Amino acid sequence: MSSSLEAFFHPRAVAVIGASRDSEKIGYALVDNLQHCGFKGQIYPINPKSPEILGLKSYASINDVPDEVDLAVIAIPASQVVAVLAECGQKGVPGVIVITAGFGEIGGEGRKNERLLVETARQYTLRLLGPNCMGIIDTIIPLNASFAGGMPLPGHIAFMSQSGALAQAVLDWACAEGIGFSRFVSLGNKADLTEIDFIRAWGEDPHSKVILAYLEDIRDGAEFMALCRQVTRQQGTPIIAIKSGTTAAGTRAVSSHTGSLAGSEQAYDTAFKQAGVIHAASVERLFDYSLAFAYQPLVAGNRLAILTNAGGPGILATDAAERAGLQVANLAAATINRLRALIPDIASALNPIDVRGDAFEDSYDMALRLALADANVDSVVVILTPQKLTRVEETAQVVARVVAEMNRAEKESPTSNQSPAAVSIDLPLTPKPVLACFMGEAHVKAGISILQEHGIPNYAFPERAIEALQAMWQYRQWLERPLVQPPRFAFDDDRLRQIFAQVRNDGRVALAETESHDIAAAIGLKVPKAELARNREEAVALARLIGYPVVFKVASPEILHKSDLGGVRVGINNDLEARGAFDLITARAHRFAPGAQVWGATIQEMVTPGREVIIGMSRDPQFGPLLMFGLGGIYVEVLKDVVFRIAPISEAEAQAMINEIHSAPLLRGVRGEQPPDRDAICQALLRVSQLVHEFPEIVELDINPLVVHEQGAVAVDVRMVITPE
Amino acid sequence: MSSSLEAFFHPRAVAVIGASRDSEKIGYALVDNLQHCGFKGQIYPINPKSPEILGLKSYASINDVPDEVDLAVIAIPASQVVAVLAECGQKGVPGVIVITAGFGEIGGEGRKNERLLVETARQYTLRLLGPNCMGIIDTIIPLNASFAGGMPLPGHIAFMSQSGALAQAVLDWACAEGIGFSRFVSLGNKADLTEIDFIRAWGEDPHSKVILAYLEDIRDGAEFMALCRQVTRQQGTPIIAIKSGTTAAGTRAVSSHTGSLAGSEQAYDTAFKQAGVIHAASVERLFDYSLAFAYQPLVAGNRLAILTNAGGPGILATDAAERAGLQVANLAAATINRLRALIPDIASALNPIDVRGDAFEDSYDMALRLALADANVDSVVVILTPQKLTRVEETAQVVARVVAEMNRAEKESPTSNQSPAAVSIDLPLTPKPVLACFMGEAHVKAGISILQEHGIPNYAFPERAIEALQAMWQYRQWLERPLVQPPRFAFDDDRLRQIFAQVRNDGRVALAETESHDIAAAIGLKVPKAELARNREEAVALARLIGYPVVFKVASPEILHKSDLGGVRVGINNDLEARGAFDLITARAHRFAPGAQVWGATIQEMVTPGREVIIGMSRDPQFGPLLMFGLGGIYVEVLKDVVFRIAPISEAEAQAMINEIHSAPLLRGVRGEQPPDRDAICQALLRVSQLVHEFPEIVELDINPLVVHEQGAVAVDVRMVITPE
């Protein structure tokens, strides 16, 4: 794993600063955990008052330790932490865990002290975990540098939590459920080390088959996305995350349509999806999914076989599969015939395969082999209800044996696949995931233990097994989606910078309409011909030049929603109407927006009607440019039928946005209409994506509407707000 | 409980026909369970081969039993069941449970034998449970007339299951979870007794505070709805159901828009909602909800206080509440001040109330009292994570004590409410539900047991507690919704019957357009003026009479989708155009629908444009007339933005339908448009509701569009299909 974190992952000597002989103290639990976790390195308790703690020689200060120390764990009052951290630095300790709370999370003085901590760490180039965390646990080294109550079971799940208390509860619960971990870290206040560091380290860790994260915030959204994409795609390690809490709405700009529709939860959800991170809706699901990923091969497709000894749970599984977008597989005719031939009195040889309530393990054996051997099947859920004649343990053993044979078959040559079943059924060469649902408690407990020992996750209810498969299928689709780079267009960057500079020079943040149109033109979008008329006579001259009929809009950088105050007149047909329109809209602007600068009127070409769409962007504090697409008018205002992506996007993602809105069929042409130019929409999305990605000064943008014709599209109304500096 | 089922609920003597000495046999388990459940009546094993079974005298036949028998349980081969049932009848046994399988569920001969069973039961006026069931269990009598593995814990939940195997697993699981039952029944094939009988009996059972049902079908939808409405409203017993499996699409009519959108799952969901039945999405939720209902007072509102000793789970609960439509309560200023004053170092006195990780039980005590006392709070979720200093058992005891005091306070006078807390905090006189979420396993186990003993349900994760509160809130809203009878309009019933008779006389099922319009007119809807023209010259004459411009539509009972084959011409302005239109559409009809009867053309008044809506009905096999409403055109075709109700509906329900569609704002007038006449829509819905309710021969109906003006609405296109006889 990552070498800069070597101290956390392979420490040879650990010091506990604030070690204690009082079993009620955290400093006791830390030493106790280190002593009983199997850690093979040195442990140095540091406490000026006790010469010996838990049988170990204790030192007054880290500086008194005669040998090198890799990792120091600090659990002393907050006021002393900075000084002690400096001592660690002087000693040359490369890694420090600060357990102590009372820093950033209490605000004010605490926040200041946390900054001091980070500065001290930087000064000595040491890395810091915490403060306000419960520490780190590793079942592989092994190491327990935390005050958790006991060591978790070993396993393949790496788990990070931004809440120590939640983690304590979850580790306790996981232990009872038989869920094992490779690594665990409590992130605390993330003053130095963050989720980024551990995702990077665990992504290349052969002991961790899946990364779980409970996160309350993400500091650097772009880095998070880039890293997760790499870990989930190149390294093939799935990441499952639960994100709790939402950013206060007050911190967000909301003057645009996009801004009002793009919540912070929206941004997280979008970012997770684009980075291949599986978003769990509850802690229970976080672990349900993780078991499937940690212990079973990834599913190759969405066709599921359900094997059961009772109709009811089979139907429940079928219903859940339908809701989850999985397909209850159509078994091959050969499979159905062999099921009928091999299993006497089978209740259903169709899927769900019902071996009947009185089935012994041999029926499960044959049915499971046949289901796995069927090329139409990608995964199997084995349901068992404890009935009168059910042999729970024997059935669990049979399931474990078949799965083990399948996994062996992959490694060995196909001919060595010797089945102990009465008839030979060739298991697939590529393993398929098998999840179990042995329902009940006392009657099935022993069976579930056998399954768990053999790495077959068991779920209390069929719905939960199905949801885990759904998460696997989602990850498989992510892996198979081609990752294409966004295209790169040549923009007139000088012109763009010049406009932004002009706006700032004027002390404005909102662009005037002509400026927004110039920006749109500079990135290659078609805009209506338009000119600024400063007075009535200029208006007439320009209207003639553009050609009647034209549109008059009040020109004012302060008035964003022009039609709301009667500042727009369409269908102006002649000089007389032009004069009247100029006077009317400028007068209204003065009256309804007193104090606003009024430059005159924008005279604009009338655009042929077409399908109206909206392209928008709102800058999310974590993830940056959140791009929005939808149909214009009531579709966005009333139905809120819009989709989001974090920019920059590839062409495939732009196409996906266009297809994902509910009203997408309207863009394919309905009732015999000619369809609008979808390619022009796609191009506009890609160009806006590049613009907002390359110019972070743009905080909000709405093109509403982009009028799409059979050929081409025109950005009729463009609004933009930039940062003041 | 219901007297006709007295034999099942208060038997004095039970016979087991097919009793066995072989412990592998069901006939053994039945006798064994009866003997060990505490049943106080007589037990008579019946088996011609054994004179004694499990220490009881055995009889060769039911006729040999010297005394009266109330309840017989039959577990013998299927082929002998009918004869033995007749013997029971002759003996005068009023209640029989048939455990034996191999009847309706295997089809063919089995179905025939099941009919024989029912006929025999009717002949002797005995009531029959099953066949193919696992029996009945009652912890109140007590009685265990089932072959389940052991007796469930006593409790307040009545549970029925249409899957015996599922029930066995669930009872086993529930026992480990500490979930207790009052009554349990395995419904089996429901040949005689069904969910209806047990819902009726349990609805008036003081021992059952909530009814749970796992159902795979419902035979009589209308009766089910009427009964559930009564039980959930008048008797105040909540019903929570999970319905698995969907009717095959093949059995449903789908020639209409409504038919294609109204699936069987839709019908169940709608019916449950209208009958006050809480629809659980999984077995886990079925029980999560039931615990809250069985042990806690019903919630009065949706304002929730979250009490926690850790930030993370508090945020998870907040997120879940938001998703569930619950409100994280704004605590009263007095509550916040007292929290700050009473709990030193409180991390947050806002909601979620964070008493901090080092909180002892006294902080929980005061915070819980203050939250309950706050008039802004309707329910409390108490979250505990096991941290270093957490006193889990003491905290559980405190929670139990406060809840008990609150419940006592309700019964006694307010002044007797003496709080043992350091400061007096008046608990509310009306109890509020308190749910717990003690997270973890080994560290919290003892605490959870204390909570359970005191009737405080504990949930493993905050999200599950919140969902249980959401179910309670849903039930509360149901109780408070006024139940108004549908209005009754005077229809021209003779005219309606005459039209249906005419259609059938012609051997048709689809109504011609003029007939559908006549029906609409007969129920008081406005329809466009229209007349049938049999030839070109009649067409001209009628067009003049109605007044140009007019619409021409091909008149054919076989052509339902006229515009698809060019059979509609709008905006016909003069005689010349009228002649051309007549020739064109009749020619097209002959060409594109060869063999269809073509009567000529319907000449119809042009209706002023307005907002187009669709009102439809599709008859569901279980629940009957499934009424649909939505906006017409793309809103129904592309966006599928429609809502459903089972007819008949009240005016409030019609209004609710209009408000529930996503595009409802368009019916309130957008962008300065005059809103369409919502009252006219409501009236049309009510009239159609009465029509389809009173005339079950109508199997499908689409009014598409109903054109709604500022005043009034016109049913422009009406399609209807009736049963052949």
C-alpha cells in the first residue's frame, strides 16, 4: 500500500501518548487493544506519572523512548496536543493518530488549534489521522490502534467511517453477524488524512476486496471522483458509500433554474454514479452489498435463477427482482427437462425452481448445479425455509461444496471437474455468484454458520439478497461502460476572458444578455442575431438591419428575469411598433427595477419555433460544475423532469443525459412530427460542459431555451453569473 | 370473536386425524404441539393402527370419540380426505383444518377434489381451514393446532400467511427477535375460510393490536376493501399487508390507454391505500412496522425528535426522516433552553438532540422527558451507540421508566405525575410513541432486552425506526381523512340499458362512437353535437345543420383508433370539403380495415380548444373498476403521469386524483393562463365512477380527451367496451 502511509499500515513500534493504568480511560483501552490484537512490534506507553502500564515499561515523554517509533497514538487533553505533536515531529515519528476531541468540531478556538495541528504536522512532514477519531484497526498486520471494544473478525472488507460512534456500533453488530474486516479506519475530523488517502491505499490492497465508506462530507470532489474512477475501474475494487447529511441550502446560489433544482444530495448522487461508487441508502444495505462483493465473484449479467423449497419466498424474490431491474432467467429447455428428470415430484422446474418443501439436500445439489450450468443464468439465490423434513446443515454443506467446486473448476482444467452428484453436471468455468437466504433463526443457525464459513453470504430475507445482486449488476454495468474522454473544442478563449474581465471591471457578477450571447457564440453555439440599441432611433435602424419581425428585450445587467417585469416584446413588425416597444420596455424597467442600469434595448432576430430545451449549470461546493438538461417550459418548471452530470462529460454521457429524462420520447418525434436535431443538443451540452469546466469563474449558467430545429439549434436566452474576482 | 368461527378460536376438544407415533410425521408434531402448548381442552388422536399415541388414548375413527369434538385437524393422504371430512360432518364437528396438500395447488384432479371438499363442508355446515396449510396457533387460548416447530412468544400481533413455509421461517426468526404473537393462521389454499374471515374476527379481538397479512391473492376485492375499511377505521385496528406475485398480464384487457397503464400491482396498491391497509414492501418491514403499532401509542403528527449520543446516526435518522416525509421537529425555545441548562456540555440542544458520547443515563432521562413534553414533538427516536462511558442497561431502564410514567400519566390525574428526575418535567397527558435504536450487538444486547420487556421496540439501524414511524403517520392520516360517501347522480338508466342491449344484439362488444356519446350524455356529461351520416349527401346536410367548421370521423364499431388509419378530418369548412372528407375517410377505412363494418361518417361539432385530460377505467379481476385520471396527449402517452382509484369514489377522492398527478400545476393555470374548470373534471370523474360501479358490464372505458374549458368540459372522444353477455 501507499508508502507515505507506511507508518499506519506497517508500523514496527507504536507509542501510546496518554497511556493509563485506569481501565476507565481511553489510554488504557489503547494499550490493552495493542497488546491483545496480535501486534508483533514494540509498544511504548508514554505517561510521566506511571513507570509501568499493563506490564510494559512506560516513558515520561516520547523523547525518552530509546528506539525509533513509527506510529504515535495521542490521547491527552486537547490543550496539550499541539506541543506533544511537535515532540513527535522532533523524534521523527512519521505517523500520528490524534484520538483527542475538542478541535474543529467545536468551532472557534478548536478550529484554530486544528489548523495549528496541521501546520505542525506539515513542519515535520509527518502524517496525521484525526483528531477526534477512534483510531485504526487492521486484521492483516495485525494491529489495533483504537479504543474500540475488541478486535473485529478478519475478512475482506475495508471500512472507513467519519463517525467513530457509528463505527463502534457497526463493528459490534458486524461481529455478531459474522462479518469480517481487513482494515478499518476512523477518519475523525480529517485534518490531514482523508478518505482520499485510504481509498488510494486500499484500492491496491490485495487483502481488501471491497471498500466501504460512511462519509459526512467530501472536501475535494474532483479528486475524489478521479480516484474512485481509477480504483473502481483500473483496480477493479468496488467502493460502496453512504453519505449522510446535506449542505445547508443557504450556501448555494439559487438565482437560476438549475440552481433551484440542483440540491447537494443531487450532486453527491450524480458524482457517485459518474465515479462508479455504489450509493447505499442505509447502513444495513452498505453491509448487505459488501458481503456479496467481498465473498462472491462479480455477476456477469442480470439473469437470476431462484432456487427454493417454498413458493412464497420464491414469489417475494421474483417481485424484488422485478423492482430491482433484474431478470428472472428463462432457463434453457435442457435445464428444465433435466430438473424434471432428476428431481422427482419437483413443484416447479421453471424459475423460481421449487424443489418442494420435503426436498433433501440432493435436490438442492442437482438443482443448483443445473442452474449454475445453464448459460442463461448469471447468478443464483438459494432460498431455504426450515420445514418438517428439511435438512438444513446438509443442504448448507451441499451449497458450499458446489460453490467450491465451481471456483476450483475455474483454476483447474475443465476435465478435472468431478462432480460427486449422481449424474455429472458440468459447472461453469467462470464462477457465478451464489447468495443464500436460509430463512428463520434457531432452525437455520447451524446451516448459516456453514455457509458463512465457506464464504456464501446469507440474507435474512429474499429482498435483501436481491438488492445485493442489484448492486453487483450496477457495478458490472459500470465496468463495461466505455470510459471515453470528453472531446476538446477550440474556443475563442481570448474573447471569453475579455468579456469576463469587462464584467468584473464594471463591478458586476451577472452578464448582460449581449455578453452572454457573445460567450455562447465564442464556444460555437448558434445565437440569434442581436444588437444593442441605446436609443429609440438606433432601435429602429437595427430592427431594419436585422429584418422585421424582431424581438425587443430590455438591456440591463441587473435585470435577469426580463419578462417578469414586462421587459420583452415579441413580433415587432415595423418602425412604428419598434419605437413604441423601445419606449415601453425601458419605461417599465425604470419603473419596476428602479436603480438598475438600463442600457437600452436588445433588438433580436425572431427565432423559428422549435422544441425548447434547457441546458444549465450550477457550481456545487464539493463537486464543481453540475450540468443540467431537460425540456424547457413546463417540463422543467412544473414537472422538474431534468437530469444532471458533473462536467466535463463525454459524448456518450451527453447522449445518456438526453435519453434519461422522462420526456425523452418527445425528442424522438411523436405523432408524426419531425424529430428535433438531437445531435445539436449533444454538441451544445458538450460545449457548455467544456466551458464550465475550463472557466471555474462561471458559477451559474442557464440556456433557456435552446430552441432545437430539425437541423441545428439556437441558444435564444442565455444567462450567466460569474464570481466577483 | 366471530361466532361462526368459535370452533377455531375456543375449541374445547380437538381431534387429530392422522395422529402418529412416528416423530418424523406431521401427525406426531400436531399431537405433540397440542400437548405442549398449554391447551386446556381434550385431545383425541385418531389412528386406526395405534391404540395410544404420545400417552393419549387413540381412536380408530372420529366417530369412535365418545364426546363432542369442536375442531378436527386432518393430516392423512389426500385421497382419503373427502371421506374423512364427511365423517367429521356426520359427527357434527363444526371446524376442520385440512393440513394435507395435493389439492387445488396441483391443478387438474386436485382442483376437482378441492371442490368436493368445499361441497362436503357446505353440506354439513362445517367451516374448513386449508387444505395445504400448516394450521392455527393461538397464544391467548392457548392452542397450537399446527405442525410448526414450537410455540411463538405471546404478544399483540395477529399474523396470517398464505405461505406455510414462509410462516415457519418467519415464526422461527420472530422468536429469536423477541417478537410475540396473539394469533397465527396459515391460510393454505383458502378453499373455504379466507383472509376475510380472520380479518373480521381479529378486527374485534382485544388481544390483537395489529393484523399482519402475507397474501398471494385476494379473491373478493370489494369485500376485502369494505371489511378492511371498517376494521382500520371503526375498530381502529391497523392492518399491514405484503402482497406477493402479480396476475399474468395475459388475463387483462389492454385495448385502452387505461388498460395498458393499469397493472395488477397498481390495482392492489390503490385498493390497499383506499382501504387503509399499510402496504409493506418487504417481510422485514412488515415486522418492523408491526412492532411500533403493537407496542406504542399511535403517532398524532409527523414531527419527530431524535435523541442520540453520536452525531453520525443522528444525521442518518434526519436524512431518513426527510425521505419518509416526516419532519424533524423544531423544538420549542423553552425546550432548547432547558436542555442547555440541564445537560452540561450538550453537543446539540437542537434536533437531533446530541447528549454527547460520554452521556450517562441521566442526560438521556432529562432529554427524553423534555422532548416528550415539547408540544412541537409527536414522537421520539432514542439512538444509542455503545461508547466507552455509555451505560447501556441503565439507559434502557431510564427510557423504559419515562415511557411507563407517560403511559401512567394518561390514566391517572395530571397532578400524580411525579417525576423522579432531578427537576420536574411534566410528561404529556397523551402518550407519544418512543422507538429505540440501540446500535450494535454484544455491547447493547442486555439493554435491548430491557427495552423489549417494557414494550419499546428496538431497531438495528435508525432508518428502520424512521420507516416504522412513517407507517404510523400514514395510518394516522388515514384515520383523520373524512370518509364521505360517493354522491349519487340520477342517470337515464333505461337509455343506458337500451344501448348495451343494442350492442349485444349486434354481437358486438365495442360501442360505436355515437353510442359512447349517448352513454356520456345519459350520465350528464357534455358531448359535442354529432350525427351519423350514412352517405355523402347526408354528410353535407348534417354538416350544415351542425354548422361549419365540423369534424368528420369514420363511423365503424370495429375501428377504435380512427386517426391511426386516417379516419378523422378536422376543420371541414364547406360542402365541397365535406364531400371530399366523407369519400376519403370511408375509402381509407375500407382499405386499411378490410372487413370492418363501415356505417358512414360521424359529423361532429368542432370543440373549442382547451386543456385536454383523460378519464379512463379498466376492470381489475380482483378489485373491479380501476379509475384513471391524467392530462391527455403526451402526459399520458409519454410521461404516463396518471393516478388511479377503485370506483366508486367520493368527491374528496376525485379532488385528490386531480391534485396527485405531477402535472397538477397545469390545472391551476400557469404563465397567466386562465385555469381550466377543475370542478367540471371532478364532476366528470364522479359520474364516470358511478357509471362503472353500477354497470359492471363495462369492462373498459376511455374519455380521451375530455376538453376542459374555463367553464365546463366536453367529452370529445369516448370509447367503451362491454362484456359479451
